[in-house]
Amino acid sequence: MILFGLEPCTVTDYHSPARIREDRFRGTLDDVIIIPAVLFALAVGKILRFVLSILMRLFDYAFPLAMQIFWLRFLRQRFWAASSLLS
């Protein structure tokens, strides 16, 4: 049956599978822009995560040390205040 002057397609009329596979994976200009941008974003994400983990470990050790330093300072002032009241 011919509809609108077109003949029906058969399986052999389609493109060859080898040509379809070759055309399907060809790199284009958008790949040249997108792939480096994605790789850059992944690298920046890993670097930021690494820096954040270092800062977290640093603060884990520095905060208790800073609290001890301030505690000793306040304790010293309390002793000096008490010793000035005795004299």
C-alpha cells in the first residue's frame, strides 16, 4: 500500500548498524566544553572536601586546647583576686 506517494520501508532500508554505532559516539563541540567542566567541578569538590576535613581535625584538637588556656587564665585571675583579699 502506498500512502501519500511513499513506499513502505522494509528492514533493509534503514541505516546499517555499523554506521549508526560510528555516528552515535562521535565527539562534538559541546563534549569539548562539558567534559573538562565536569572534571574540573569534580576536582574542586574533592579538594574542598579534603580542606574541610583538615580544618575539622584542626578544630577538633585546637578547641579543647583553647578552652584549657582560657580556663587557666580565669583560674589565675581568681587566685590573684583571692590573694589580694587576704593581704
